Amino acid sequence: MPRKLLFIVNPNAGKKKSDKIIQTIRKTFPINIYYQFVIWKDKNNFDEIVKLLKSEGYTDAIAVGGDGTVNQVAKNILNSNITLGIIPIGSGNGLARTLGISIDIEQAIKQIVDGQTTTIDSGNVNNIPFFCTSGIGFDAHIGNLFATSKTRGLNSYIKITFRELFKYRAKNYTLIFNNQTIQRKAFLITVANAGQYGNDFYIAPQANLQDGYFHVALLKPFNIIKSIGIFINILKRSAHLSSSIETFVTDKITIIRNEKDVIHFDGEPYFEGEEIIFENKPNSLKVLIGDSFKVA
């Protein structure tokens, strides 16, 4: 079956101009593969793009944007024959990096043309799909502040993180998984389908997109001295070896907290109630990959 690609462009992603990216694609994409562009102009309205994608027989949906754009495209093609591709131009690009997709636009285009595919798991948090990480606590708090920030990009994210790092207080949680119930005080709890947040910051380096399980990373309360070691562990992909991080492996977990608060899914913030349910959905998304991705 001939490929038919729809490039779904978020004009507000990252610092790159969408018109220049479109020009690059037009200049470098081979003429023997059919493709079209659509601009995702209205953040709150994706229905028309979904209708176009599914009614016109597109085989590949290419998300041109950051993690939020990838999540929006991917969740609308779950459990279908449409394959997700990514041209990563966001702040973190977590799923793209995990799949071996190049951050260089021309190289990412080449990987799309090459057309190597596999199938990966996805996650649900209170029935909201996610693909890299979801969680509660500090990272959700930062995601909420970043979403309302007037400035985007990695520098803005780092600035907000360091501003809030020692102001935020750990909270009490009940975790129910694998036929057990435990109580913990945590700075954050990340439910990882993939190992990283983005920018190669690996909170759960043993997580695997194709094993049917989450790696749940719980960061205990810490002081300034310990924070340095935690940061080094995350950069070295050894967070699971840190004495400040507790890791659990499960395909479903319920987390109960004392009040309604923010969660995040692939960095996108959303307010939910006291009970949060995470479920793994195996083999639910077809994706284009780079050579460095090791298929399970």
C-alpha cells in the first residue's frame, strides 16, 4: 500500500518558525511519497484534523512540534493502522529522543522517508493517554507553571525549575499496585512508559516502551546536598541506583492524595481529584523509529 503522509504542524512549538520547517520539508522530501500539510491553529480544536486524517486514508501522521503536539496526534491514532512520525521542535522531545528520532530536522525527515516502524505501549492516566511519562508532585507543578509562562524553550523550563526547587514541599500519598498498599511521602512520583522526561533527563532509565509495564519512580524528600547527587544520577541514566529514588514495576497503579491537584501527561498539566489511576496499554501505537532504537 502506498504511503500517504499528513504533516500536522504546531506553529507555536519551540523557537523555530513553522514556515521555515515547511520549506525544509518541501525542499528535501522525495516526490514519490504523497504528503500534505495542515496547521494546528486552535489548541482547543483538533477535531477537523482528525476527520481529515481518517477520512482521506492517510497512512502516517507526522507531528511537527513538541511533546504536547506529539501527545495530541498520537492519542487520536491509538489502536489504528496509522503510524506516528515526529519532527521534534519542542523543549524536551521526550518520545522522539526515546525512539531514536534525530533533533536535526533534515535527519528526522530522512528517518521518516526510510519508514522503519514498530509498535509501542501507551499509558492512561484517569483515561487520558500518555506516551512517555505522567506523574504528580513537583514535575506536574513545574509543567503547570511552564504552560502559563510567556517564554518557552529549555532555558525557561530550567529557570522555573530552579526557582521552585526548594520552595515546593513533599506530600503524602497512598500507592496501590501489585496487590499491595503502601504509604509514602514524596517530592514527586513519575509513572514512566519511557525512561525520560525529555532532553535525555532519565528519571526511570530501565523503562521500556515495549514490555507492557511502567517503571514508577518515587523521589523522596531531600536536602540541597542530596539534590546534586540526584541530578547527577538522572544525567548519567542511573536514577534507579539513587538512594533518594524508589522504583516499582507494575502495569497498573492507583495513587491517592489528600486533595485535588495538578497532574501531568507528557508534560501537559491537568487538574484531577484525589484518586489517580495509571494503566499500561500494550502494543497500542505504531511509530516511525530511528536506527538507534532497539526493538524489543
